[in-house]
Amino acid sequence: MTQPSDLPADFPKFRYHPDPVGTGTVEKSDETCIRCVEARGYVYVGSAFSEEPEDAEEAVEPEPLCPWCIADGSAAAEYACEFTDAAPLADAELKPAIIEEVIKRTPGYISWQENEWRTCCDDACAYMGDASREEVQGLEGEELEELLEELDWEGDEWAAFVAQYEPGGALSVHKFQCLHCKDAQYVYDPS
């Protein structure tokens, strides 16, 4: 996955989400970012999770936000929000600086359930978007066993899923890649 060539030269680089436009988490838009009050041509369309204020009925999602305000951490600071769940990263005992970069300065990914960021080699993995049909069909061995165990599925349930899987469809398999050993990991996202 490569970034579109028409991106502005100053478009933020995200170590843990290298192509947020390609994955659909950031889209072209003329909207003005509520944080910096600039229309920079792109906005984040994923979720932001914030603690519910005591005097409010529900938490407010800050939108629209530009990728620049996510990258510099100003959006997370101003709106007391996170773009992904910290628990899997903390459970992996990653360094606090890595956890903070992923949850406060990296766009999350679009999911039916709370984002579950993968880890490997004492670091967070890079989110690569939906796995291709070929990747899903090719899952085997330990990778497939771990996924089936996580899903509590048998092989025939997996075969039925694979037969109907399409990237970007209602049933998602999100791909993560280790920045060090380059191994892929997958998160199944039911609708």
C-alpha cells in the first residue's frame, strides 16, 4: 500500500498506520478541522474515544479532525480522546511512549468493535488495512490456528467465511505487520 501521489508534502507520516488514506480512515474533504480550524483537504473518519464527562449524558466525539492534529497530539490533548484501545498494548507490556503514540497520535482503524492493535517484537505493529482475499485464503498453520482459537471456530466455519470474504465488505479481516520481523497478524471483525 502506497500513499497517493497527490498528498500534500506536509501530510503527516504515521509509523503505526502508514497509509490512512488507503485504508479509508482518512478521506479527502473540504471540511474544517474543529481543532485547528483549517480546511487542509483531508479529515479523519474513524472513531475517537473519550471519557464521558460526569455532567453529560454521553461522550462527545470530536469531528471533523485533520490528520495533522492527530499526528501532533493536539486533538487527543484538547478533547481528552484516544483513537484506539490501550489495553492490548498495555497487556503486551510495551513502553509507555509507544502506547501513547498509537492511542493519541495515530489514526485508529474503522471497525465494528473496539480497535485491537496488534503487537510483535516488543513494539506495536503497523496497520495495513483489510487483508486481501488471497491472504485470507492462504492463512494456514499457526496463524490460522491462533485465529480460529480466538474466534472459537472450527475449520468448516472458517471455510464458509473465506468463501464469502471480500476486502472492504461487511466481514473484515484487518492486517497488521510487524515493523521488525515483518510477520503479519490478523484481527477478524464481525459485523
